[in-house]
Amino acid sequence: MFLDLRDVGVAYGGPHPAVAGVTLSLAKGQIGVLIGPSGCGKTSLLRAVAGLERLAAGSVRMDGRVLADVQTHVEPEDRRIGMVFQDYALFPHLNVQDNVAFGLRHLPRGERDARVHEVLERVGLAHAARRAPHQLSGGQQQRVALARALAPQPQLLLLDEPFSSLDADLRDRLAQDIRGVLNHTGTTALFVTHDQLEAFAIGDAIGVMHQGRLEQWDDPYALYHRPATRFVADFIGHGVFAPGKVVTTAAGPRVMTPLGALADAAECPLPGAYPNDECDVLLRADDIVHDDEAPVRACIERKAFRGSEFLYTLRLASGERVLAHVPSHHDHQIGEWIGIRPLVDHVVTFDRAALPREPGS
């Protein structure tokens, strides 16, 4: 693997490490994304890869070269790593061209100018080379920051919440554009964000972090449909946990839920997998289908309009709640009972007995 982190730890002297035991890898040209709640350690991990934080444990290797371990620390300027920051960090007194050229002062003038023009063309800003940063939009400034980071041809590009100050539509467009640029240049990148849609739009591999640890590092499809831990299942997407019981039927194992029996030919748990065969089943909003002919009815408690669809919060007669994405032309009222049925391709279950207990419970 091109980028290889093994059991990486970062500590700031507090009672708990900022990063603990993180192992992940990226092939050359891949884009990895770290996602998680605030304070989970994703930026600390990125800074450790950049060389801005020393390791308390583990190692960081790039292209077979040790960049850091408990004995070794290659300085940031010697790692051939580019960084794109949340606040762009452009020099306000320099125009776009000079900002991009800042890290190329070692090159002859003609070679430097050609490289600057090349990367500005790549990010679609060759026409703005003479403009000052304040004359550009936020999205354009972020493209300049990307061009400046790419200009020295780094082996690895690190991006720390680069779109967080932009509006949602611009974030989505810029994420797709930057993915295209990185794929075209074959640049390996590691990206930090708190936005799930952004992570899925740009990442070949996504890691979910929680309390300094990497809960899962996987491709986007597997992360969404086969979450490895309860935290990942709860953090990614819209969903709830419903009570389930594993049973044996003539057709094979099934998980009985308040919505009926669920089956997954590849991954349905077998009887005996959980104590008393009781489990919790992950039901995402896209697992629940609105069907007026369905025997199961649910009361609409809340609804959120999302343009093409509503996100309904529904209460079953048994008291459990589920979420459902429903096309927006089905504009039902709060308090109305509607028919629903499960359409679950991947049955994802967790041990109910492993739930953390509240003090005194």
C-alpha cells in the first residue's frame, strides 16, 4: 500500500489519547476520507500524517518510507505532502498566480510559470490568474488553495474540512470537481470532513472515527450496508434499531421484527448467535417502503420535506419508531396512519445484551 498507518497513537497529555490504535491504508491514487463527530480525533490523525504532531505509538509509512514512529519523525517540509486547510490560508497580498507559485520558487521562471498555468487550468481558474483572493468567491478561493497544494506535485494531499464554510450546493459541486482533479492527476489524498454526503461523494475508502479510535475503514457501499459496529450503524445515514428475534423456519433462518420477518441469504444470523436469540436490527429510512396495501400501519409523528422526498418519523402500534423516505407527492399529514412494509436487502443485527447500561439500571 502507498500510505500505511499501523496502530497510530497521538496524545496531548490528557487522561485519554486523541488517537489510539488507528490502522488504515491507501493504494496509490486512492482518496480516503475520515469522518466522525467533533472531537473524535480525525484532525489529530491528519496532522500526525502531515508531521505536525508527533506519534505516541505506531508508525506512518508512505511509499515504503517511514515518515514517523516512536523513534523517527520526518519534518513536515521533507514529507512531500500537500495540505488544503479549512480557511484556505491564501496570501491576501499576492494574486492567484503568485499564491500558486509560492511553493515553486526553486524552479526556473519558465518552468514555474508553466506549472502554475497547468494547475490553474486543471482547477478551471486560468482566467483568474491576475486576480486577488478577495475578488474570488469562496469556491474559487478553495480551488486556488487546491492548485497551490498540487503545484509542487506532492506524493500525498491532505484536506482538512476544506468545504465547511461553503453552502451545501457549492460543497457538493466542489467535492465532485476536486475528486475529478485528483483522479486525473493520480494524486493520493486523505480528506477530513464531518459531512456524510461529502464523504460518500469523494471517498474511495471511508473511515468512521469515535473517541480517538477507527471504528471501521471500508469502501462506501460496505460502510453503509454492512456497518461493523453499532456506532457506525447509528452514525451513518438515517435509521433506528428495532427489536428482533432470530428464528428457524422451513425456508431458513429469519429475524422477526415488528415489521415482520426479514431474511438475508448471505448474512442472516443463525439461531444461537445471540443470547436468547434476541438482537437489535438496523432499519434505515430506505429500508421502509410506503405501501397502502401493507398490513402493517404506522402513525406519522414528524416529517421533514427534502424536495423530492419526505423523511417521515413513524410510530408503530407496538410503540417502536422507524424512519422512511417517502416520495414527496405522498404528502400525508402528521397523525395520519399509513401502510408500510420492509424492503431490506442486508439484514444488519447487533447484540442487544451489549448495549451500554445507564447508571443504576
